[in-house]
Amino acid sequence: MNRNPMTRAAGRSSARAWIAALALGAVLAGALGAPAARAAEPKPGPAPASVNVNTASMEELTALPGIGEKRAQAIIDTRKQKGGFKSVDELTEVKGIGPANLEKLRPYLRAGNAPATP
């Protein structure tokens, strides 16, 4: 045990400084985390009432919450490979769409008649 009063005092103040730095970090993390949370929110503007995944264009798909150009293209590519989707549930076969994403999208999707293959 260190009996030097100067070392003990320095240890206490460094512990206080560490706690203060931790508290400041938590406050800043909360402040910086807010914009990231907003980025995950649905896109502004009206969301489509219902999009047929078998006929939707790139523009229609990218209007959906959480669907960017890459996912929209993946949906279109998978649709072409499969000859269309029989059910919205088949979207989990698309890269980047898992069960959680599908549940967020489900209110905006339907799988009508598959498009005719050229």
C-alpha cells in the first residue's frame, strides 16, 4: 500500500477525472447518437400505400422505408431469377432483407400476379 499522501491524492483526482471523462463521453455519445437514430427513420414524404413486388419499378421500390438503390436492384434481380414472387415472404431470399426488415416493409408490400417472363 502506498502511504505517500501526495500519491494517494493524485490517485483520487485521477479517478475523479476518469469518472468525469466517462460522464462527458456518455453525454456526447447520446448527443451524437441522435442524428444516427434519425437516419434510420422512414424517408420523409408519403409512403406508398401498397407496392406490388412483382411489378414495382426501381423508383417505387426506393420509395419504401429502408430500401435504397442496391436493395431495390437486388429485389428486381431476384424477381427476374425466380420469375416473380408468389408471396411477400419470399423477399427474405433477397440479399439484405431479413425477417426484421421484411416485417417493417410488410405494410407497404403485396405480391400480385408475377410479371410475364420475356
